[in-house]
Amino acid sequence: MSEERDVPARRRFDVADAAPLLLDARLAVTSWTTDAERLLGYPAAEVLGRRAVDLLLPDDAARISELVQRCREGDSWAGLLSALHRDGHPVPLMVRAVAVQQSGGPAHWVVLLADLAGGPGWDMSRSVLERMAARSPVGIAIVDTDLRYVWSNAALEQFGGGAAPRRLGRRIADVQPGLDAARLEAQMRRVLRTGEPVIGYEHVGRVRSAPHRETAHVMSFIRLEDDEGHPIGVYYTVVDVSERYRARRRLALLDRAGEHIGRSLDVLRTAQELADVAVPGLADFVTVDLLESVLKGAEPAPGPQDGTDGVPLRRAGQKSVQAGTPESAVGIGDVASYLTGSPPVRALADGESWRAARLDPLARKWATGNPGCRPTTFLDLGLHSAMVVPVRARGITLGITSFFRRNRQDPFDEDDLSLAEEFVGRAAVCLDNARRYTRERDAALVLQRNLLPHRFPEQDAVEVAACYRPADELTGLAGDWFDVIPLSGARVALVVGEVAGHGIDGAAAMGRLRAAVQTLADLDLTPEEVLAHLDDLVSRAAREEGTGADDRTSGMQAVGASCLYAVYDPVSGECSLASAGHPAPAIVAPDGTVTFAELPQGPALGVGGLPFESVELTLAEGSVLALHTDGLIATPRTRQDPAAGRERLRHALETHGQELEGLCRTIVDDLVPTRPYDDVALLMARTRRLGAEQVATWDLPIDPAMVADARKATTGQLAAWGLDELAFTTELVVSELVTNAIRHAVGPIRLRLISAQSLICEVSDGGTTAPHLRHPKTTDEGGRGLFLISQFTQRWGTRYTAEGKIIWAEQSLTEPPV
């Protein structure tokens, strides 16, 4: 055969199962035994006299001349050859040939043949096995049935515990006290009891060769038996896999970091997640200190921080293996101050990581303590190794993270520092994302707070409460809005609207609509006129932006928005409502009965269609109007069935009876999940009525002489209300308004005084021409009346009715009269 298969002749050949042959000088068979016949299948008659070379496979037969020469030179030869069995299959043989030299004659040969098929190997004598085991780089040991060492090789000494002679008769706990001997011996006893080997058992502990670091070993246990199958001990092997174990732990920690760090967009929570992941897998105590500007969402200066002694840091996260984090005197959110020139200050300044395998135990800790306290040393805290890693993301230094070891005796090494930098690098990106989100969310919330009413204005018409819940919980922005707008004559406008879309675009569109509604409300228009003007505004804005009625992707998302506008008069109890594609409000009567207003549904804003219509309702005092957006009653299941959503709202309103503020919150909690399907706004208003004693009315004939009577009646009414201090100004207002009505108006004239949040003076007539304020010249004989009214009253104006117009003026009851 082409490959060399010789073995040294000095090796012992076990003749117990060998078949002997005798060959003459020509290598012809002169003696053939029954063992040889059993081995190769040839009877003696077929072999005797034949050359032995003829029994070999061709490749091995070609080597015989060379082997004979080598055998003559060394007196013997041993090796592997393959013969051909009588039935044609090859037989691998271990061959030992010895030359027998006769005096004066040619050499004869004694050949021993041993079958290798199914055998344990060639020439496996005890000395061979001992040398193989003793020289193996794998630690090998044999213990008896009492688990005491009876043999071990030199490779086992690399783990400590002394040379092989020192182990004899001792147990594993005696030579390696840092290992969990009970678990290892339990595996050995199991193997002795069952006979089933344990392969690849991983054990982690501290061996005497490396007492300050955990090492990992893969061990295999195999039972040893005598010739009769009785257990006589356990044979085990040990391989050091510490590097593989540490690499696997590092990967596991990185996986855990990726899974647990950055689960939220909260800066403090992300910093705490970094500390939680690193303890106890990497360190025993970790602190995360961030720049104060980062916690506020502001933009830190790019690059490392200069002037580090003055840079404010705050503790954003910390974790210790000990309960209560006794190593730290700084709480979460408190200022973390460090000594000048300390590693944290240097890391923050130069942006480079720092590591100390062994801290000076008598050195003071870096963080400054409370004034008047004795300086604390690392020995006092039990800390012996440390790392400081700057928190950097996108070229910006956000803070520092410090790692310490206390219970684990092995110091931090370069691999630990690399792992810490990987941890902090991942967390830094999450922290920067959280910082950016904090900044953007704060800006969005400021926008939202400025777009929605901060508080409801004081008025006498209704008691109000509202609840708002956006679908976008991250930004808190939505396109729903509500409003309460005081109107003239002690009336109030109640508004609820909804813009398609969420987020900042929807909020901006909502803000534009809300501002427009407030402006239109100041004109004292009827509900259907307000919606008509609002519709024109939306359509014009869409055209200016090049947006069709069906395109809602532009900045002006108000196309298709809905709005409900209602005006309630506490004097008459009448409520006028109009809708632009908005659901009708629920009405809760004083007895608890719930109905829904029969309201004509006008088209959504900006889409065109039928004109808007309003309805007039008379509400009893104490009735509750529940104006809401579609998100309160519409869910993915009920969106196609509005009646089902209204029934849910009806049931909720009938079930709960409590103060209006609590009722509003309860209704939303009952009908809407924490993360709603759509934005939700609910405005609830309980109606009030002004008593007859708060309103005084006089019908006046068209006669200039009646102006004096009107002033006299006004003065008497003010005296009855205890408002004598307003008599002079009110007489002036009444005199001017009644005089103008008599002089320029047509039809009946009516004077009305209302005492509510303010003193309201109204003069109505059947005309449609409104007076205009102008600044009279010194030569003008008239035109000074309205100018004086504007100066002496809080506000004044004109509103139109079906019968004509009303000119009104208000005076504050809380401010002293001019």
C-alpha cells in the first residue's frame, strides 16, 4: 500500500490470539495452522508450498522485497498488511516477522498473524496505553469506587492541586476546594451506578491555578470495569474551556443588553436598564451619570465636555449586588459631583475609557460626599477594580458610566472593558434617542397645551368638564379639540371638532380650526353661519395649497374635518346646534333619561354638499350635554354600526351619577382603552338658568321722551341689585343706545339688563343697520356716544336676530368702575 504502516520492531506483539506461520527462504509456506485457516479460510493443502506473497493484496505484495531487506537488517519487522481471504474479501492483519538464521544456510521466517477487524487496535499493551494517557494534553484521572484518586496524568497538574503522587488516595474536594465537589462526585456516582457515561459536562468554579478567576471546564466521566463487568472506578477527562465560556457569557450579556436596554423612550429608565443589565453579569456596582441637559432633552455640546469641573451631572441609574446600593450616597436624579482630576472627570473631558485592574484601597472614592462627613475610601466600600466608560452617541458625550467589582475577586481585564464599551455604546444610542424624543415630545406637548384650552372661562351658563385622550400616546398629539366660548348676553358656545390624522400635522390643523371658530364666535353668528364660514375657510386653504377635496396628505389636514357648534342661552334655556359631519350630542335630562339630539348632519368641512342647518332645543335646568368626538363611541367593531356605539354611551351615562368632573373621566375610562383606537374628546356641560331676579326687561315706545324713563328704570334696578356704583356709566350707556334706537331704528324697542358674571345692557330693535364706532373730530356735533361706550365698558358689539339686531355692552362686576 502507498502509506507507511510499519511499527517499530521493539514493540511487543501480543501472541495470545496470533496465528503462527513458517516460511522458507523463498517465502513459501512450510507450516499452516488451524488458526491461520480460521483467519484466512484456506485449508493447509491449498497453501503449503505457495509463496506467502500470493496471499496478499497487490499493493502490499509489491512491498515484500523492501520489507524482507529491512527485516534482515533489523532481525524483525512488525506492521500492517492486508491479505485476501479465500472467499475474496480483504482481511487487515497485524504482522510480526522474525528471521531465523541457520548456520551456513539461508534465513527462514517465523510469521505471526493477528486479525485487526473488531479488535481494539494493534499492539495495545499496557505500556503503550500508559504512555498515551500520560502524554495527553487533556487532563485525565482515574478514581476508585470511593472516588479517591488512583492515577492522573501530568496534564491534570495545569489546574493546580499538585503532582500525581500528591493526589493518590485523596478526593477532588481535597485537591480543588474551589470547585463544587458535591456536584462532580454526584456525576461520578451516577456513572458508577448506571454505567452510562456523562459526556461534555460543563462545570464552572475556581481552581488552585487561578484562584481569583472563575474557570470553566468540560468533563467526561466513563465507568471502568473488570473482565467480569464489575465497576472498579471512574475514568474522567478535563478540558479548560474558560475562554469559550467567557465568550459565550459576553454574547449572552450582549443579547440581554439588546433585549432589555432601550425598551422605552425615557432617559432615566434607559439609564437604569443599562445598570440593571451590567449587574451582576459584568460588575457588582454600576452608576450612570448624565449631563443635566440630557435629562431635559436639550442638545449637549458636540464632542467631549470642556471645563468638566463645572459640568453638572445627575445620577440617572445605579445598581448594586447589595440591597439598597450602600456604595452610593447619591440618589436617582440627584447631583453627582466628582473630584477634580478623577477618572470620571477625565473620561468626560477626553471621551476615553479608563480601567484599573486594582484600585488603591486607601484612596478616596471619586464622588464627593456630604459636607462634614469623613472621606470614604475604596477599602471602606469594598471596591477593588473599576472601569469608567463615557456615554457617547453620534459624536456627543452624554455622560459617564462607572463599573466596580466588590464580591468578584478577579479584576477587570481588557475583554471586560470591551464588553462594557459595547454595553454603553448600545445604551448611548438609546439614551440619545430618548433625549431627542424627550425634546420633541416636550415641544409637542407645549404645542398641544397652547392649542387646547388651559382652563375654562368663567361664565354663568353651564358647568363644564372635559376629558381628552390621544391615540398617539408617545407625542400626546391629536386632531380632536373642544372649546367653551363666552358670548354676549350671558350665552356660551360649546364646540367639539375632529381633524383627520394624528400627530403634529393633525394638531396644527386643529389649532387653525379652533382659532377660526373663536374668531367667528366673536361675530355672534348663528351655528349654521359659523360652520358655513368655517367650511369656506377650509376650502380656500385647500385651494391655496393645491389640495383637492379628497387629498388629505397636505399640511392643511382640515379638509374632511368635522365640527359641532352649539350655543346655549341661560336666560331662555334655548340651545341652538349645528353639525358639520359630526355625531350628535347626548342629552341627559335632570331625571337621568338619556336621549340623542335629532340633528341634521351637514357635510364635513371642505368637501362641499348640502347647506348647514341648525335646530333649536329647550333644555331644562340641570340637563347635561355630552359633546364628543367619534373616537368615544367608534371602535373597530362598532365603526360600521354607529347605533351600537351610541347605546354604549347611553348605558354609561345612565349608570354613573356623580360630579361632572369625575363623571367625564369615568365615561372615557369605561368606553375607551388606555391606548384608544382613535383620538377621544368629551365635553360635558350641565345647564344653568338665570333667575327672573337677574334679568330686567322693558319695552319702550319710539319716543325721545322715553330716554329719561329708561335711565330712571335702570338706576332703580341697579339699586335693587346693589350695583349703585355702576349707575353713572350704565345711565350713559342706556341713554346712548336707546337714543340711537329711537333715532335710527324701526319697530319695537326693548331694553334688557342682565346681572351675571358682568352687567349686561342690551337694546334691541327691528332694524338691520348697525352703528359704527368712529373717532369724532372737535367740530363734529355727534358721533361721540359709541366712542364713550367703548371707553367706559369692558366690551360692546352687535348681534343679529330673526327680528332685527341687538346692541349690547358689558361692564365687569369685579373691577372698579372707571
